[in-house]
Amino acid sequence: MMRWSVSFSILDDLLWSVITAFESVVLVSMLCFFFLFCGCNI
């Protein structure tokens, strides 16, 4: 039982890191698109 909880914890940490990295990439790309398309008009 202990082995399962440890592997699940590692998997959970890995998944959280992937989700955080993905959200960071999405936020940065949204900012870049905003400045590319809307920055010239302001």
C-alpha cells in the first residue's frame, strides 16, 4: 500500500509540473498575441 501512495505522489507532482508549465506557456503566448495585434493600436 505504501508503494502505491509514493508512486501516486510522484505522478501527482509530475502532472502538476506539466500543468503549471502548460499554463505558463499559454499565458505568455496570450500576452504576445495581445501585444502583436492590439499593441500597435494603443
